[in-house]
Amino acid sequence: MSFGQTFKALSDPVRREILTLLRSGRMSAGEIGSHFDMTGATISYHLSILKKADLVYESRYKNYIYYELNTSVVEELMAWLSNLKGGTES
Amino acid sequence: MSFGQTFKALSDPVRREILTLLRSGRMSAGEIGSHFDMTGATISYHLSILKKADLVYESRYKNYIYYELNTSVVEELMAWLSNLKGGTES
DNA sequence: CAACTATTTAGAAATATTTCTAAATAGCTG
DNA sequence: CAGCTATTTAGAAATATTTCTAAATAGTTG
């Protein structure tokens, strides 16, 4: 994981909304796409960015691909931010 | 503040390093710039992004401009992330 | 006020991002 | 296996980002 990649992934509103959708559990690419007015190809692009940033992982069942939040990376981000506001120590 | 703007600001390594420098207190634009192998104009550009994202604020003294971390926005970000990993509730 | 120092702004070039359409893959189902 | 459905990949266009150089601003100090 790289913080740059992860923060960049979070900088796009579509991707943040995808993550918010995934709060309530895993969802197939098509189901995610149905929430947006964009082509499936574009959604697939955004999912690939989220996947590269380790913010989601995928699993396959039948011919669906399901995406799920990876909360551990979210925690690493929070730790980085916490350290930032944290202290005066070097 | 917009989360998009703030996460985008954090996605650049130079800007994250500037913020890390500012952990130990406020610093003038020139002093910040001396830590990087880039022109002052480029540093000024990055500082303007951080300022628009409300991650830093500036104050003037003599003909220096000092930059300082704004930790409250960092906390808002952490709250957003915490909510993301938080729960199954809608 | 004239010259100096610190910083920003403007404009341009190189690169990266986001979106689309069209085509490819891949796995399921009759 | 043939066709269907779900999803991704490729390629291209529009837009945004990052960096530089050169010039402008602005405040300080002799």
C-alpha cells in the first residue's frame, strides 16, 4: 500500500460513494454500477483504482465479481492522520 | 471544506511531506521550500492547494508568510474514515 | 524612496486522470 | 457447445495536475 495511492483513490467522489455503498456489505460490480449514471466500463475503472489502493477486495461467485471494503487500510490511513495531528516530537 | 479537495491535497507526496514538516510547528514558505529540490514557485503552488483544502493556514510577519497545520480538518477526515469502517447501519 | 528579500502569479509544457465506445474475456446455463 | 450475462480491457478524447521560467507583488530596511 502507498498512502499516495490510497489518498488519490479517496479523492474522487464516485469512488468515495462506492466505498460508502460497500459499508452495508459486499456488492457485485453490476449492482454498484446501477447506483451511478456511468457506463460499466467506467465503474470497472474506478473499482480497479480502489483495488490497487487495497481499499476493496474482490471475490467471484458464478459470473459475478463481488467487491468488499477492506477496513484495515482505512485504519492505516487513520493512524497516519492521527500521527499528523498528534505531536510535536520529531 | 470538501473531502474531495482534502483527499486530493493529501494524495501528493510533496504535500504530505510539507504537512509532516509542520507537525513540529509553523514554518515560513522559504523554510519549507529549503527542504525540497524544487523552485519556490512550485512550493507556493503546493501550499496554495493545502490552503484551499484548509489543511494549513497562514499568518504574516515582516515579509515572511508562515504556514501552520490545521488539525481540525484532519479530525474531520478521521471522522469520515471512522464512519466508513464503522457500521452496517444505513 | 530605492533597493532588497520573500513569496506569489502567469503562462507554458509534460504527464496523469476520467470518461466514453467498442471489443474482448470469462464463466454460466440450456 | 452455443448463446447469454457480467465484467474488464483497449484506445481515444477531454480535462486536470505538476512543474518550470519569468515576471509581478508586497513588505522591509537603509
